[in-house]
Amino acid sequence: MKFLALSLVALSAASVEAGGPKKNFWGTNFKNLVAFGDSYTDEGRLNYISGNNGQVPPPGYIQPIGENTASGGRSWARYVATSTKTKLYNYAVGGAVCSNNLTPRTFGNGLFPSVREYEIPAYKTDSKLLKIKPSETLYTIWIGTNDIGGNALVSREQLPNVGLVNVTECVIQSLNDLYQQGARNFVLQNMAPLQYAPLYVTGEPENGGEYGKSVFWGDRDEQVKNITRLTEEIRDFVWNGNEIYKYKAPAEVTKWKGAKLAVFDSYGLMLDILNRPSAYLNGSAPLDTTGYNNHCTLDWQCKMERPQDKDSYFWYDSLHPSEQVGRVIAREFAKIFKGEGKWTSFYKN
Ligand SMILES: *[C@@H]1O[C@H](CO)[C@@H](O)[C@H](O)[C@H]1NC(C)=O
Ligand SMILES: *[C@@H]1O[C@H](CO)[C@@H](O)[C@H](O)[C@H]1NC(C)=O
Ligand SMILES: *[C@@H]1O[C@H](CO)[C@@H](O)[C@H](O)[C@H]1NC(C)=O
């Protein structure tokens, strides 16, 4: 656990805590978890939208528990809510980016609903209807996978005058949108090590790569002539974006009076799982960190390679971590509620 003081002003005001009995960093026990993001977090919102001709759920909609999310099971966010006994309000939508004014991605006849233009306004409406009290609520955002990915930054399909820094800025501004509505307690989950996602790895079958077309990026092979370079480009977006978060997010958020921020190192944790899978994955051997379990044709006919061994895989499909990876993320994320955890840095001014 790290408590870091941020500016000269913060240095004099903030206490750098060390040793002694642990005091809850937040000064409260949260009753609610509000999550924003993409398919890594989505519990069924995209399914609702595609099942209802593109209509988003009505105001005050309470989402049922999703048993079959993009991880092949429950979402990490649900596991967190269960273990911390909090109410989950999950606005994440599969396919989402931070802003459709930066990296719009096509969904049906429109665009995937984005964090800044859909998810946060939807929460705003619900928060009044459902009387979600900001003082009892932890807000978290995990976005970027699609923003930097296929049909967006990495394939140069962003809008003019847009680069990685606009995406990271959008994430910080999304937190500010919430701050303006009264939110004070934030978690920012940094980007996953996507340079190891089979979708972005060399297309050779022996490397577990996604070869040929993919449901997640249909025209990949027409756009990408050099997959080694693709892997490097994705890696650079992740590295650079996370480095920006590391300095920029605390510098901005802790300027907002009364705001507290936890930066959760999804990258570090997931890399550790990739490097030491037997410490985390628990299906039957062999454990698999390079391939993936669920293989789909372009019309979404999917087949699991080892349906009995879902917990042996890091990747459920070519882009999404498995449910077991989600359980690990949830276990580590839940520590944030107590102001603890080796993958999290805490900031306040
Ligand atoms: C992206 O960020 C750069 C650097 O801050 C800025 O000059 C540019 O206007 C931004 N683009 C958009 C579309 O906001
Ligand atoms: C593909 O990209 C890699 C990494 O940038 C480079 O080393 C390699 O020469 C490229 N291959 C071709 C065929 O251009
Ligand atoms: C793996 O561990 C999780 C708890 O982290 C448990 O829920 C799951 O059933 C385990 N999987 C197997 C195959 O034992």
C-alpha cells in the first residue's frame, strides 16, 4: 500500500501513513460500487441493448446478475460486490470507449454507447431516481481496451486530431463529471497488458495467436500487414497510457477538494498472473496463458476448447480474460475498500 503526497501543498497537508493500526483510507464503509467500463466489466448491458433494437435500459433499471459475461462467467465487479456486501450499479457496456467524440466504434447502425456520452449520464439519471448517495459510494472506471484497439487508435480510425493523450484525458474528465455530481471516492483501473492478448499477438498458431479474421476486429488481416509491429504498437499504447495515468490522474483528481483516488494497477496484477499462472489459475493442467478457450466464427458460433477447464486459462477468448482472472482481480480490488492492497496506490490532498 502506498500513500503518496502529491504537490508541495499536499506534502504539508497530507500525512504519509506508515505502520501502526490501519485506518480506513476512505473514512467510511461503502454501501455501493458504481462501475463504468467496457466488456471487461459489462454484466449484460450490451446484451440488453442488442436485444432491444439498440434501446438502452430505462432509467432506474436494476441489472440482473450476469452469469455469462465476456469472461465466460460472472464479471469481476459482481465478485467484488458480493465479497464486500455492496450494491453494484454497473454501467459498463461491451465495446465501449471513453468517448465517441474521440474514437467512435460502430455498433449496428450506430455506435457502441460510450462512457462519457452514455454511461455517466445514465448513472446521473439513476442516482436521483434510486437515491444513490455519493458519500456511501465508490466509483470505478476501467476503460481503454477498445479505445486503443482495433477499429480505433491502433488501426488509425480515430477522429482527426485525436491521440492517446485525449483518451487518458477523457478518463480523467469522466471522473470530473462524477465529481461535479458529488462523487468523491474514485478508483482508476489502468490498462491491461493487451500486448499478450491473442488478438494482438503474432498470428502463428503455435503462439496461440488469433489468426484469420476475428469477431472483435473483422478486418484485422486486411489492415494489419505486420503483426509483430501490431503487438509492439498495442504495447506502446498500454505502457504510455498507464504512465500518463500514473502521474496525471493523482495530479488532477487530488486538486478537486475532498476527492480521494485509488489507482489500481490492473497491468501489474495481470502481468503477474501471466508470469506466475500456477499462483492464480486453478483449472486442471496444463495451464494456458497464451492460447484461449472460446473460439468463435465470424457469425458468433462459439466452441470451447476445454469446457471443463475454464479456470486453466488466462484468456477466455482472444481478447477477454477468463472468469478466474476476474476472481483474482476482484479479490485484489476488494482490498481497496479497506484502503489496502499491493496493486493499489492511494492519493488524497
Ligand atoms: C488532444 O489533445 C491535444 C493535446 O492536449 C490537444 O491539442 C487536442 O486538441 C486534443 N484533441 C481533441 C479532439 O480534443
Ligand atoms: C515487422 O515489424 C517488425 C517490428 O517492427 C520488424 O522488425 C520487421 O522487420 C517487420 N517485418 C516486415 C516484413 O516488414
Ligand atoms: C478456482 O478458485 C475459485 C476461487 O478463487 C473457485 O471459485 C473455483 O471454483 C476454482 N476452480 C476450480 C476449477 O477449482
